[in-house]
Amino acid sequence: MAQETVRLAEYAAALRYQDLPSEVVRRAKDCIIDTVAAIICGAALPWSRIVINYARRTGPGGQSNILGVGGTAVQAPSAALANGALAHAFELDSLTRPGAGAHPGATVLPPALAVAQERGADGRALIAAWVAGNEVMIRVGRATGHTNEARGFHAPGTTGPFGGAVAAAHVLQLDRAAMTNALGIAGSLCGGLLEFARGDGGMVKRLHLGRASEAGVLAASLAAEGFAGPRTVLEGEFGFLKVFCTKWDEAELTRGLGEEFVASTTVLKRYPCHASAHAAVKAVRDLQAEHAFGGEEIEAITITGNERMLERHNILEPADAMLAQYSIPFCVALALYREARDPQSFGETALVDPQIRALCRRVRLVPLSGRQHGGTESAVTIALADGRRFERRAENGMLESGELEDKFLRLTHRALGEHEAAALYGRLQQLEDEQSLAWLI
């Protein structure tokens, strides 16, 4: 029986654009469009500018563009580093449901795009690479059972190098042996610690996805030249699962491989905050729209959530912007005073807004019985000072069909102008027809 790492590599190397069902192509394009918007929006943030400046200094003379900064071309690893960090710069990038500790856009698109621009690949090659990378990465994430985070690792920093390596290797058209080596190399490039979630150094969270993207280019580029990595990097005695995780399920690595496209589990965020807050934010916004009450009228808010939400996201006094986006109480309070879909609402003024701060302290998270780690649904109860009570349950709060254009324009119009933003959205809708990707800057 073939080893799981080898089987994944063989599948990814053989995958072709023409093998993809139309709905998978659509999902890939939606995620690519969403990620481009997140990168452009993220480029203006102060921590992003530090990464951009570093990429410019260390990677000059290349043909791969850092998006959102106007024609800044650098070497492929530097572009992947910057674009990956920018995509995750403000909690706007995609994820999967059920959760797998994978970020399908921020860790797979940047390395694929960087290599595609370097090599002159077309839109179909980019789409196929995105799918190949995510078919591997999401399965790796599922195999972890999210227990890599139980050990203190930031999951996308550990699963991302595998997806990024496969995507970059696919653009390079590596055969199955070289693809196996790319995965083997990627395993030694995994990292990213959750210590930022303790309240200090939140900028580093954004870097983890940039490093994963950079690692993908490095692994694929070395493998293309014959550099080797272990063929059992995922399942081996000292492989990824046994070293990074407390529990794992090797069967998830190849479950449904070739029969179902797990990349279709990709979902897009509606709000610039941690995914665990989305359901509650949607629920309170819906209740406010229906009953027309103001935040100052609220006496208390109760929110149900799973164990992880209570342990990591019940932050009543966030110290910085990253922790504010990580805090379910803060995000819910903000949503009752500001437009929660707009990244500008989560700026520094929100941190010192006395109304938001006061309401945040009146939010209480309680356990949702019978739910496991992967669920993100929440039930919200709002008690008003006049005695009225309202309840609403939401499943996840993620972006729904027909909402992507609004999000794209909302994230990009400040940087590009409304006309250019709309034109870019329209062109990306026809990505499979593009013969070159050099225009994407």
C-alpha cells in the first residue's frame, strides 16, 4: 500500500484543470478573488508595511508582484511572504468549514501566484494549482484534528507550507517524485506559535501565513532542482502528525482522495474578525435590524459557544487590535455600534470607544452543550433595560452567495478607486481566460 505522503503527491501532480468540475472552479475563483481583496486591503496596515519593506529589500529584481502597492515586483519567495502576510493582515481571509486549521487563500494563492508570475503561467494554471494545494492542505489539517493548536502551534503556520508547496510545485509542473520531495521539504519548514493569543505581540500572527507561503515557494523550488525530503514526512515516526499533534488520524490524509474535492469546503468571511465570532455577530446584527434597539439600551448579552471559543476568545479587555478581532465579546459589542463588515470599523478608535468597551463587559459566553471543537454556531440572548428579551441562533455568519462583489469593492475601493476596483473584480471573474498574470499588481 502506498504511503500517504506519496499518494497525496501523486494525486496533486496528476491533477489538471480539465479534471475540475465547474463548481470547484467557481469556488477556486471566488477564493482567489476574495484573497486578492484581502491582500489589497491589508497592504495599507502598519505591520504590513514592515513586511513589504523587508520583501523589497531582500527580493529585488524579480517578476512576482506584491499586490496593492503599485507595481512592486520582487523575487517569488519575497512576493509570497508579503502577499501571505497581507492576506491575513486583518482577519479577512478564507477558511474551511468544517474547520481544519487551514486558510485556503492566504497560504495557497500567494506561492502559486508568485511562481505563476515568475514563469509566465496562465489563469487556468493558477486555478488548478490552488485546487491541488488545497486538496492536500485541507486533508492534512483534518488529520491533525486541530490538536497541533492544543500543543501551542498556530495551525495555518503548520499546515500552510504543505499547501503552498503543492501549489507552487503544480505551477512548476513537477512530477510525482519531485512533488513528494516538495512535501518532504515543506514538513521541515512548518512553524508558528500561539503565544500571541496570550495578549502580547499580535503582529506575528499575520506573519505565520506569510512564512507558510514563502516556505511553499522554497520547498517547490528546491524540489524542482532535485533537492530531496522524506517520503513519509506526514505519517512517519518523526513526521508532521506525530511531532506537531497530540492526536491524529492518518486515514484523513487520503480519505475521499480522487472522489471528492475537499477544496469545496472553503468559506469566505463576512466580517474582519476571528471566525469564532461570526455567528454571534450576525445574530446580534439581525436582532438589531429587526427590533431597532441601540447598544446603549442593552443590559446584558449571553452567547453560547464551544469550549475553544470560551477558552481563547472570551476576551473582555483586549489590549490591541489583534486581540480585539480575536475577542467575541468585543466584536459583538462593536457590531451593535458600527458597520461590522467594514475593516475601518475595527480601527484604533474602536479600542478606546467607551460605548464599545462598556458593552463588551456586559457580554457573557456560556458553554453550548453537546458541541465539538469544529462547530461555530452561537445562540444569542439580548436583554434590554426595559425588560424586553430577544433571542437568535446563527450557524456561522460567513459570506453567502451574491455577497462577494460587495465585499471585494468594500475592501479595495479606498486603494484603487471605485472604477478600478469594479474593473479588477470583473477581470478576475474571467480568470480562466487570462493567458498571463503579469497584469495582477
